Amino acid sequence: SRILPRPADDLKDRCWIAVNSVESAGIAGRMHYHVLFSHLRTLDQYQQYAAAYRAAGGRGKIAINRPVHVAVDDETAWRQARPAIETLYHCFRQEGKIEATRPPPRSRADWCAHPLNFLVGSADTVIRELNAIRQRIPFDVANFEMRWEGLPEPLVSTYLVALDEA
């Protein structure tokens, strides 16, 4: 007799493996799962993971993960998101995800660069940045992280609609 219920036949089609190394990309490919790449990784790492996934037989979907904030224009988005981005940056630094010897960010580009990889701007700007990523790593799904400490929920909801309509 079976102790656990038998999984649905389509379970594998609905499951994803979070990939943070070439090795895990290979496992996901061999097991024929979809993959999700962390926003903490570089585009070069994404390319390595995608290549390892496909080489191991992976034919599923590839998803990228990005923290995103959209507003009516780039300046408004930056003004609204900056406190959340600074908080995240300092948390990552305390957790060791950002090395202590790294010089502090000096520009908006520095604040949003790796390892945060935060997309901030108007809907058109965010879409343009996503398309630039897609030129390097053809992905099927963009997983947006929209809620961050310092970004009130009404801002997130209002501007998510703008991104959807762009």
C-alpha cells in the first residue's frame, strides 16, 4: 500500500528548480524541470546556467528573477525606490552578499547594478532593460519581485498596472 498520494501526471510541468550554480542547472536539465535564475547572479552566470541546463537535456522554461519598481517616469521611480534599494544594499552587505571592501555606490547605475540587479524606471525603461537581458539570455518568464521594505503597497499596485499596459 502507498503511504503518500501519487503526484499528478502534470506535476513536473508545474514545478521549477531555483538555479544558482552550473551544477544545479545540470540537475534541473537532467530531471526535465523548468528553471528560475536568482537576481543575485550576473548575466554571464545566467548564460552559463542556461547552457548547462540545455546541454543536460533541459527543454523547459527559463525564468529570470528581478526586483522591479515602475513609476510614471524614471525620476519618480528612482525617488520612490531609492530608500528600498539602499536598505536592500545595506542588508546584503551585512549578510556578506556584497563584499565589505566594495566601494559604496555613487550613481543610480551603481545602486541598481549587480548584485542587486534592480530594474527601476518608467514602464518603457523597465521593458527596454528586460529586452536587453533577453538579447543575452533568451528567457520565457520574468519573475518580478515588487514588494520591498520602503515601497508602500499602493505604489506597487498602481505601477504594476502601468507595466502591464506598456
